[in-house]
Amino acid sequence: DVTVIVPAGATTGTVSVPTTQDTIDELDETFTIHNGAVSAIGTIEDNDDSPGISISKTGVFKDENGDGYAQVGETINYGFVITNTGNTVLNNVTVTDALPGLNMTGSAIPSLGLSEINTTAYSAVYTITQLDIDFGKITNQAMVSGLTPQLVLVESNSNSVTTILEDEPIVAPACSITVFNAVSPNGDGNNDVFRIDGLECYPENTVEIYNRWGVLVFERNGYNNEEKAFVGVSEGRITVNQKEELPVGTYYYIFKYKDQDNKQQEKAGYLYINR
């Protein structure tokens, strides 16, 4: 019970009542004032702070070489969406990310209001490694934190976000073999060589090319699309006129290679030479 003494003639007054802070969010409570035979009921409004914050990290694969696959040295651009999910303002909101090799830029958000969303304070660039390609994805490690006006620390990480594109951006499978089966070796810079994409992952390989009669006209170990490449010239071991330009027409290739599990693989098909 609290006794309140109101000065004579006064119609209003203020009284302070000590309270005990607990860890349970309270609801509004009521109190009753008795003045002799007269009673009045008042309300004590609850204003407990319930701070909250969330972060979503979204990655966009840049594919610098335009082949549709992730390669070592290519990059992922990251954006960060930070949201105040509580009922109080948050100050000095900062983002950290422990992902090794991540280049993050940005600065602390001085104040983040109720339900406010920030998408511009932070960004990052990550360079893909061979380990990432082997694993097939990049695990997110972003963390956001802020302070309430009462200096209570509030934190969240985006590991709780279940959307894969936001939480663990999928890296496209690397080194898929793609064979371009048209060759026009006329020196114009387009299709001058028999090109096979994905060779960088399969250096132990052999390319064999046969004419329509089954005669070997070209063979090369360690084919690499550059100095070891087929340019429409006969180089078969039993070819009589080696180094002669092969005539326009259909040929057949066999591409043999060892995969990442060291298993022998083979790919075959037709090849057309046009001059």
C-alpha cells in the first residue's frame, strides 16, 4: 500500500512508486485509489522494450567469363537487408561477416527506427575458391548487432533464414564439359579451333579426330584449346600428307579424360569443318 498526501485545495498530484525489474514482459496493470468512501481505478501502462533485429544476406554470382559456371577467381556480390523487428529504436547498428576472403564495405547505421529496413549501408564482394566449387555452396556467416536506448545489445545472424539463395548462395557446378562441334579455320578469330570448354579441370585428357573412313587425322594429349588444339590440319600418325588442310566435311571426335574422382570418362560425337 502507498499513502498519498494531497495538499489542501489541490486537484492533481504526482506520486512515484518504486518497481522491481523482472525478466518477464508485463501487461498493463491497474490500481485503485481510495479516498474515504470514494474510489477510483487507474491504469499503469506497460512500456517494456522488446528489441529485435534481423539480417538477410543475398548473393549474386557475377560470372565474369560468361560461361554460366562458377570458376576459381570469379566473384559473388553480396547485399545485406537489415530490419528493425522490435518495438524500440536501435542505435549503432553494425554488420560483421567472418567469411574468409570476403571484402566488405560499409559503416554503422547511426539509428534504425521501428520497422525500418536498410539495404544500402553494407555490401561485399567474395572471390570464389576451388574449395567452394568442390563443396558446391558458400556458407553464410553474417551477423548484425545494435544497441537499444538503454544500451541493451541486440544481435542476429542470417543463418536462421531458410531461403537458400539468401543464406547459402549455390555456386553453379564447375567444369562441365561443353564441345563446340563446328570449326571454320579461316583466321577470322571465330571458331578457328575445335573448342572444348571445361578442360582446365581435366588436364589429363586425349582428343582423337577421325575422318569418315575411320582414319585417325589428329591426336593430342593434354588438349587445351590453345597450342594443343585442332585447327583443321591433318596430324594423324599414319596420315600420308601431314600438315595438310583437311577438306570441308564431317569428322568424328573422341574426347577421353579423367574426372575429379580419377575415373576414366569418354565423350564422342561429330565435328564439321567449314572453310
